[in-house]
Amino acid sequence: FSFAFRSMGRKSKQPGGELPLTKFERSKFYSNNSNYGTAVARLGTESCSPFGTCCLSLKPVGLNGNEAVCTPSGHIYDRAAIIEYLASKTAEIKERRRSYESQCASDAAKYSASAAEQTAAATAAFSKTDHGVMRFDGSAHSTSSSGGYGAVLSQKINTTTREEDLNTLKRTSYWLTSFRPDHVEARLEEPPARPESPMSGNALRLKDLVPLYLEKENDDLGSDKKGDKRGDKEQTRYTCAVTSKTITSQPVVCIKRTGQVMLKSAYLQFVASTMTCPVTSKKIKPSDIIELKKASTGFASSGEVVAKKYRPTLA
């Protein structure tokens, strides 16, 4: 007598092979239009912002006399747009701060009232025990079976506490009005001290903004010619302050002290060895260098070109 063991097929050993869903169900539940499964989309050129685009207004910076600025994280903004954002967020934080302080004052008042009630209850209990010996009533200790002490002994002794009885009743009679779940008041969290950066989420102050001196392409020729076209919109293009090369998707840095914007390759070749700004001839430090966020072109080599949205799965 022998047993024959059959090994599992290759299909069951593959990732997801045990998922009991058909192809139609997977296409229905895990499509981009459903609420399950991670949605992945490839971003094209029209979805990528070129270099020099404000992260708030999504327009080229430096237009209509506005000044271009950047944050310590390397994101570029129009000064008017970022100042308006900081002003609105500061007013919102002040309003949240007033609501939070009102909540704290209410909590302190409730705690004081509860402490006063506990003190009054403790005082009353102490006064009750301090009034001397109470009068003894012997009728409750009668040995007759009709009442008194004998009747008490004849009853069944209940060893459970009142809290245990209430918990049992709540579990078995949950439909009673007194056992409905209580409303929990939403608690306000303490607001931050300063507004957060719209892109990095770090605390941002007005004095943290670094002005940038961006040179537009063909500005030296006195021409108003725009750069390349993305979709149906013409895009303004900027050049490096050292090499005058057009900035597209290359790594770019700026000098915090002078505001000059240049390619990272130009910085490593002409500035890193002497630590002197090639435009203004001012001495700089390594802490004065800010690496700006480079643009994407839609190609995988230019940066992150895939957008993901994580959602729950059925498996």
C-alpha cells in the first residue's frame, strides 16, 4: 500500500496565483475607474512643467514685473503668488490657534469643575463618617424566616459588581437607548507655528525666500521670441548665467547670496574649485548653494514620470 503525492502546478506558485478571481473580475475591480488596486498612470510631456514654472500659478516666473524666488527645498515660485499663499495660511493658522486655545480653556474649566465636585464628594463622605456612632437597629438582624436577617440569608448571593452587570446587559441588550455609543467630540490639534511650504511641507518664512535672477533665452538679442511649444502653449525658456546654455531638464543650482542660476555642471567646473561667483565675483560658501528642482520632459531618464495612487486591494 503506497501513497502517490502530486506536486502543485506552476500556476499556483506564481504571485497572485491563489487569487480566486476571474479575468473579468480582475479587470472590473482593479481597473483605473474602480476603487480597488493601485492606479498607475504614465505622465506625458504635457503633464510635466518646464524649468522656471511657478509651483503655485503654473506660469513662467518673472512675468509682468514679478520677481522669481525659490525656497530652501529648491522649488521655484512667483514672489506675488508665494506671498499671497503665506498671508492666507498665516490668517488660517491664527484662526485655528484661537479655536485651539478656546478648546484648551474649555478643557481647563471642565477639569476644574470635576475637581471641585470630587473635593465636595470627599468632604461630604468625611463629614458623614465623622458624626459619631450611628443608632443601631436590631430589627434587621431578626432570625425569623419571614424577614430580617433570615430573609437576607435565604437570598442568592450575587458576587458580580454593578459594572460587570452593566457590561453584560450592554452586550446582550445593545438596542437599549442607554447603551447606545456616546458621541465623541472631535478634538482640534495644535496648529503649527508657521505656514508649511506648499511642495515640501517644511516650515516656511518670508525671509527664507531667495530671489533669483533668471535670464530668458534671446533676451540679449532684444527679441521676444518664446521657446518650444508644449501642447498648445508656448513656454518661456531660461539660460545658464555662466555658459548661456538653455536650461531644459539638466540639474540646476543657484547661489543663495547672489541669486545667480547656473547648470550644476558649470558650477562644478567653474565655481566649486574657487568658491567665487563668476558673475558678481563674491565669495560664497558651500551652504549658499541650493539645488533647484529640475524639470521633466516625459522621458524616463529625466526624472519621475509615473503617478501612483494607492488604494485597498481585494486579496
